[in-house]
Amino acid sequence: MSHNDTQGDRPSAEAPDDNMDWVDAVSKNGKPYRFGYRKTDSSDSTGTSKTGTGVYYDGPINGPTTYRLDPNWVPGDSPVEHDAPAYLAPITKYKLWKRTEWWKYYNYTLEVYCTKKVSLKFYDQEPDYYSVISKADGWAQVDYDSTAPNLVEVTISED
């Protein structure tokens, strides 16, 4: 069976993943998407982040604040980890890629590493947006579909 991007040929839901806690949601334009958290992420015993950069952000957010992503975040062919710009703290790392497995329900995946609990909205070029609440010090993931999947803005706020 070959990969087909039409909704009718997709399974009704993604396969369960024991390493993730998932929440089903609907985008601003009415498209289903989901976000989740890795169950294994947390700070180590010294309270520092496991980001690999030594960056740990625990300061206040004067939000909500919207930031242009310049350059835009463009989906790659595989999940390559990138350092996020410092002005996006507490986001320290991200991965964005196009899913190619024929059995996957969503075509794009974004993973972000945050060092504190914040609410995030990622805006694509349609325009549409996908909301996620990151848990403190861990990876959050958004699986979504879009006809213009490059991410152009993010809003960060504390709730």
C-alpha cells in the first residue's frame, strides 16, 4: 500500500504510543490535530534542564507575546533537532518534519522543548494555528495537517 494524503484513505486514529499522553483538539480552521507530552521528560536532580545546551529558563513571561519566526520553521524530511532562538525562551529546542508513513493520520509533526509550563500557539501559513500547553521542563508534540505547513509565528503565555 502506498502513502496517500487523502483523509478517506487514512485510519481513524493514530496508533497508541505508550511514551506519550495525547489530547485531541481542533484548530482555528476546524481541522483535527493532537498534542501530547513525553511521559519520561523532567528535570534532573540538580534542577537543570536536559536540553543539551545548559540553558534553563524559569523567568516570568509578560504575555501573551507573539513572535515572528524569522526564518520560518520549515518541515524537514526527518526529525532533526534545532536550537530555538534565545528570544523564544522558555522554548529551547524544536523539531519539525513531514510524516511519510502511509498509516499516519497527520502529515506534520512539531516537537518543542520547554523549560517551564507555558501555553503555546503555533501559526502556519494558511493561516491556521495549533495550541499546546507544555508541561514544565519537557518535550511537547503537535501532530497536524496543513496545506501551508511552514510555521511563521508563535504566541507564548503563562496560564
